[in-house]
Amino acid sequence: MDFTLNSDQVAIRETVKAMMTDFPDDYWTQKDRDKEFPWEFYRAFADAGFLGIIMPEKYGGSGLSLTDACVVLSAITESGAGLSGCTAVHVSIFGLTPIIKFGSEQMKEKYLPQIISGDLHACFGVTEPDAGTDTTRIRTSALKDGNDYIVNGQKVWTSKALESEKCLLLTRTTPIEDCKKKTDGMTLLFADIQTPEVSIKPIPKMGREAVASCQVFYDGLRVKESDRVGNEGEGFRYLLDGLNAERILIAWEAVGLGRAALRRATQYAKERIVFGRKIGQNQGVQFPIAEAHAKLEAAQLVAEKAAWQYDNELPCGDLANISKLLATEACFEATDVAVQTHGGFGYAAEYHVERYFREARVWRIAPISQNFVLSYIAEKILDLPRSY
């Protein structure tokens, strides 16, 4: 296997890197501080055509591979934009895979060109207050009423809900107790959310305040049957189809942010003089940076192989999960090392590494916790008894 980027991928990476020079660390710090969505970045990204990188050419996309998308998103995080940058465009790039694969032709023709152009903003609603990782326990209901569904319920941690016109919403159309399997009876709807029947409330949080995570309340929302994705009751299967791609993308993003952190740590270690010598001469400073670098490189290799498996339509669930685990752990360690290298200044917003640290922390929780990945590895790969 040759993981060397081809000439087109190198050109894509360099184009993104050049674009990101217009959005330096100070831009992202200000957006985080003001809790303001990075519209300038989003529009530049859309105008460059990157929102449609994996979308079919038939609808105005580029029809490129997952690896190509990984190259784009890792270049964003590595610039210093971090999680704030990639989350602003994440769902538009990969989150609508269920529509691409299972939506009706009418739905694809209606929505995909608008998403690619950046004119239609979408979010993804799955998690609920009492149903996090145990997705089958969701309670948001969608009851049929003629040619409509009536949606009632609540979602949490819906990123970008404030800015979105539509939400790819996982609902229950059949109560779990009436299903043969607990994964049955769930349906994906592409719902309008800027309506009086929907209330959106941002959740104050530790990091990535540039892109709000929200509680979203649905009270009698009507969704047309034509905005149903695929068949009724098969929403969970459609959802699973995109999870491997999401985990692989996150792994690449995490490595990118880790590299941004080490770049700042290394530069500071070369310049900071304490007791008459540069702190980068001290092994106590050198070794944590070097070890963090080695772990990022190892995680990158696993992420590259996972993306290669996905693009070649090979089973990739094992490496998708492993790459997410390794990359996000390596990223968190790298950001922690960067803060430590800066000493007291690592805690100051001026040096940006504290923002990297706060943003890296969420990847150990979401979109799937590290413990759940370890349970997957134990059960699915090592054939140990199921632990939950």
C-alpha cells in the first residue's frame, strides 16, 4: 500500500493551506470568545467548492474520495483553526451521506446542489438527554398524519442548529417495544428547523464556542413524507453507514490539531530562555514533545490505512474505530504538552494552545467515547464477552 498523496491531493492540501492564511489563530480565538459562527471562513470554503468534495458530480460536487476529504479537513485543523474550523463544515461534507446513498432522486436534486453551494445549511440530530451512545433508546417520535410526519421530542448536542435551515433528524416511527429488534423502527427525516414548532437553545460549554452545540425541542413539527430519507424504519441502518467515514475523518482532523499544537510548542521551546539557556535544550522539555510527535505519526498511519480501506470498499470498521481512538488520544497529549511547554503562558489565550487543549478534549467524549471504542475492540476484534 502506498499512502503517498498523489499530485491532486497535494494540490488540494496546498490550496486549503493557502486559504487558511486568511483565517489565523487570532480569528478563531475571537470567534470562540464572541461565540460567533465563522461565516467568513464558511463562505470562503463553500466558494472554493470544498463543501461538495465527496458529493456526486451529478449534483455539482467533485465526486472525490474520503481520503481527499480527510486531506482537506486535516489541513484546516493543522492551520490552527482546530475543531472550530472543521465543525463549521463537517456535516455539509460527510454528514449527509445517508441522503446521497438512500435519499430519493427528488430529494437529492432538491437539496444537494444547495448544500454544495453553501446556500443551505444543515445539522445532524441524533443524541437525546436520555439516549447518548445507546441510540436505540431515543424517544423523539414521528407519527404519520396523511402525507406528513408529526415530530415531538428533544435532541441535545446538535451542532450548528442555530445556523441551519434543515436537520437530518433520527426519529422513532415505531415504539421500541413493538419492534422485533431494538434497532428497528427508527426513521431519518430531513426536517425544517427554523419554524415556530422548533426551539433551539445553545448549551454553554468548555470549548469550541464558535460553533454552538444546542438543545433542540420539537413540538408538533410537520415534516413532509417526501423529506423522509429512504424507507420508514430503516434509519438506524442508514445512520450506521456513515459512522466509519466520520471516525476516519475525525482521526485525520485530530492529528492535524495535534501537529498545530506541537508546532507552537517547538517554536516556543526554541525561543524561550530560562536560566540562560533555551528550554528546548532540556530533555525534560524535549522528550514530551518528541513522544507526542511519534504518537501522532503512528496515529496518522492507522488513519491513512483506514481511509484507504474505505475508499477501496474494504471492511474498515475495525481501523475506523482504532484510528479514532489513537488519533484523539495523541492529539490530546500533544495539546497538553504544548500547554506544559509554554508554562504559565500556556494558560494564556494569547498563545492559543489553551484553545487547542480545550477543543481536543471533546474528541475523547464525542461522537463516541474512548471507552465505547475499547469495548468495540474487545468484543468485535478480540472476541471477548460483550461488556454492556
